[in-house]
Amino acid sequence: MLNQFQGPDAEAGDEIAEKVRLYPDDFLPVKPVRGTFGFAWSKGVVSPFVCTKTEKLEAILDSCAHRLSQNAVLMDVGCGDGAFLMQAARRFGCRCFGVEIDERLVAQARIRATENQLAHLIDIFEYDLCDVFPTPDDGATCSGSRLEDGAESKNLKNAVENTTVFFFYLLPAVLEKLLPWILGRLRNASSEGCITCIFNTWAPDSQELDECFLAPPFSKALHAKRGFFVYQS
């Protein structure tokens, strides 16, 4: 069970166990092991790795196809094994970036991109998303610390600045912490060009965000309990 932690991870285990109770369909039914796919808790994982069905990813791409072309730049925040990036790059030929904290998932995503002959379109950055996207520092997991100087950090900063479509598949609590950054990016879109934000399963609760609502959930069509949400500046 997910709450059977010992030592320093016990508190984190209790928190995850509670989230599993609230959202049982969105977690893998296995005990997290430090260093395995999506469960590197010692590094500060804030959302477990859960695969999304191919048909749902295709429906998401259908909903925002008008924003995904060869000139688009897509970023998957917490990209896991890179499945969404692969489908988008293959279908639209757009530039794709992923941010993922789990080194094994990063390695797997890079291998898959190479095997699918998409490595020229896809770059995966091994980073904590809380270091990439500033969030309010309330003592919780996401501290809002900024990236340090360095070639890779600069490349990641440029990728974030040039991204036109953001994809998020994160727990509700994490999305709430990212909400100020998301809203700020949408507000500044007038000077940067149109920005699209896609939320898989959940979206932050925000009246300001709702005013940017573009596509409804496709839960009925996909026979899923939760759909997805697309917003556009």
C-alpha cells in the first residue's frame, strides 16, 4: 500500500495515500519505490507517473489542432515517458519540449524519441518543475526557486519563453500552485502571441481562467470519468 512508508518518506507516503483515496483511478496500484519510474520521492516528485490512453491524447490533439503546426512550440510539464510529445511531433511536426524530474523516465523518453526518428523535434529536460515555474513560497513542495545559470538552464528558459502550447497532467494541488504563473502567461500573451494551455483530467479553479475556456471535456466520448480542458489566450 502507498501509506506503508518507513523513515523520512513516511510523511510523504501519508500525503500520497490520501490523494490515492481521493483520486483512486489516477494512480498506479503499486507501492512507490525510490528511483523507479515516476516515484523518485527523494527528488521531490509532486505527481506520480500515470499513462494516458492513446485515444485520449488524440482527442486532446484534435481539440487544439489549429494551434499545433510546424511553427508551434509545445511543452509537456511533467512529461513522463514523452508519449504526448511523440504523438504531437509525429502528427504536426512541431517543436516539442518536456520537463521531467525522474531520470529513468527522461532516459526512456529520449530513447523513444530516437527510435521513432523524432529526436530532431523533441528535447527532454531533467528538472524539477517547481524550479522551472515560479510559484508562491508557502512552505509546500513547490518552492518557486529559479533556475541556476548554465547552458542547459538557459536552453530551458528559452524553451519556456518560446512555448505556445503548454500541456499539464498534474495533481490538482500542484496546478493550484502553478495557477499564478499560468494566468500571468495568458495575460502577457498579447505581446507574446497566442498561448494555449491544456489540462489533462483537472484544471485549476479560476474565474479568470474560465474566461479563456476553449474546448469542453470529452469524458463522455472517451468513456472516462474525467475529461480534459483547453484554454486559449
